[in-house]
Amino acid sequence: MTAVTRQEVLGLYRKIFRIAKKWQSASGQVEQTAAEREYIIKEAKTLFRKNKDVTDPKLIKQCIEECEARIEIGLHYNIPYPRPIHLPPLGLAQKQGRTFRHQEKLRKISKPIYLKSHDEIS
């Protein structure tokens, strides 16, 4: 990891903790705000620790983009949790074969960048 990339990653990490410190839930309830702040901190620590050994520059850039996207979406919609996506169900595809693999590939490609790591830790 280059010095510039390291600085960018650490800046994002600090930014997340500043956001968590100032976070107010949409409902305005104290308990909900505390739970959401705790979630933000826990999620940040988990993802940053999971990716601390990543050395591939392309993968690092993808992680940075995911982090920035999740920050922007969280601030815009005032929810700390990843926004759900509504992909079409697998439909009539059988659990094996070409059609199933094709639909799985399409689902993987169509997943937004801000959810790339969410399924891995959930």
C-alpha cells in the first residue's frame, strides 16, 4: 500500500468515527441513536480489520469506493445500514445447470458496490 493510499484509508476510517460520534437516528429516539452509532463503529472495525491485509491496488481501490459509497448513502438516507436491493428472484431456474449459473452471475454483477462486502460478513 502506498503512502497516499494508506493516508486515504486512514482518513476514511477517522471520517467514519466522526460520523458515528455525531450520528442522530431518523426517529430521534435516544436508544435508536445509540444502537445505530454502535452499529456504525462495529461495522467499520469489522470491515477495516477484514481488509487490512489486502495488497492488490485494484482491490484496495474497490474497497475505498465501497466505503465512500456507503458513507454517502448513509448520510443521504440517514440510515447506517446498507440499503437493500431488490433483485428478481431466481424464478423457475433449477438449482443446477446453465440457467442457474447464468442467473447467479447476473445477480452478482448487478449487486451495487456498497454491498460487495456486506454478504461476506453477515
